[in-house]
Amino acid sequence: MQQLFSELGIEVTKENTDRIDEVIHDMLSVDYP
């Protein structure tokens, strides 16, 4: 996944990990805990 984010120009940090996870869940129509 890190390579995918890098290619998309998204830097994954401790500060944005939860938000990225939430967005991915939303895109896949999966409930986010």
C-alpha cells in the first residue's frame, strides 16, 4: 500500500493514518469502526 500512496503523491504519517483508513473504508462501502 505504501508504494500506491507514494505513486498517488500521498504521504502517510502518524497524523493522517486514521483519516486515510477511514477514506478507504468509505470508498469500499465498508463500515469504519
